[in-house]
Amino acid sequence: MVSTLARPASRPLNFWVCLGVPAVAAIILVLLELTSLDMDLATLFYDPAAGDFIGRHSYFLENILHDRAKQVVIAFSVFAIFGLIGAFFIDRLKPFKRELGCLVLSLGLATSFVTPVKAVTAVQCPWSLEQFGGHETYSELLSPRPPTDKPGRCWPGGHAATGFTLFALFFVLRDRRPRLARKAFILAFALGTVFSVSRMMQGAHFFSHNVWTAIFCWLICLGSYYYILYRPASKAEKVVKAEPIGA
């Protein structure tokens, strides 16, 4: 029993993939600022006849995919916190103390960074822009903000973070349950994508806002895993593992 609960050595991390893919994605996003892709995609969800986005007043998108979904992830986070507290007192949970700590830290950081960054960047939401029936002027992410009495609060995407923060599950399960970890990655990516598209349909975010969110959440969860859980096999462990049975 002890051997199955003992924290195993981590599988090697491919930093070219873990850091390289987000870096390339970030460069592409910066270059996309020179195009009209964000505006073109937002236009697909805008109904000029109604003067509003097609999902702006959708009960399903607002109450189910936004409010209820967020509450589910919040409940999961609270459950993780209770699990971490219990790991200090409950014998069955003690071997998973570091995993639970990593999970709680990742979930907390990957969601709490959004609000202060929104306040600093002051990027407008699509529904606030003149092109979509609002009164604000569009500006690229890296350009100065036009004067306004109502600074935007739309970059990065907050609801997208509700889904992409579950990348934390992938890293927490990576060493003990690699197959389950891959399923957790698919779940996090799928939920983050669904939440992103739903908010785009409502006019709350541009496409790039949500991709930036995915990058940030991935890096936060990766960093938490690296500093809390990542433990590459030592040379001695590699030698023992390489020895044939009965040697």
C-alpha cells in the first residue's frame, strides 16, 4: 500500500513543447493584431438587424454556460481546498498533500490574475464598441487606449479562465495517473473553448482575448507543477528501473 501511495518520480518535461508552443502562440497573437481577424470573427456573431450579438440575451449562454458553469468550478475549487485541509489530518489524504496543494494554488492563481490584469489593460469588450452598437472606440492590445469615461474590463477573458484553469488537473494527475491526466487536459481544453465561444457569441470577448487566457492559465499551472510536484528521477532510480527483473 505504501508503494502505491508514495509519490512517484516525475516523467521528464519537454520544455520545448510546454514553453515553446505557448511562446509561438503568443507571437502569432501579437502579429494578428496587425490584421482584422478579431473584428471579423466578432462580426460573425453580430446581427445588424437586431443591433446586438446573437447570444447577448440567451438564457442558456448566460445562465447555464456562464453562471452555473462558473459556480460548478468554484464548488470544485472549494472542494479542493477542503481536501487540502483534510490532508493534514486524514491519513488516507496525507500522501496527496502536495498534489492537493498544487491543485489549490493553480486554481487560485489561474483565476485570480484575470481581474487585476483587466483593470490594468482596460481593453473594451466588443459589445461596447461603435462597430457593434456601443459608444467606445476600438484599440489594439498594444496601442494606447482612447479617452473614455468607462475603461474596458475585457482582456484577458475571465470566463475562459474558468475552463482553462482545469489544466491544473492535468499536471496534478500527470505523474500518478498519466492516462487520466490526458483526459483531464482534453476536458480543460474543451471547456475553455466552449466557454470562450459562448462569450464571443454574446459579444463579451474577442477571439484573441480567450487564446491569451489559455496561454496564461497553462503557464500558471505549469509553473505551479514545476515548483511543487516536479521531481525527475535521480540517476540511481534510473539505474534501478533499467535493471532487468531478477538481476
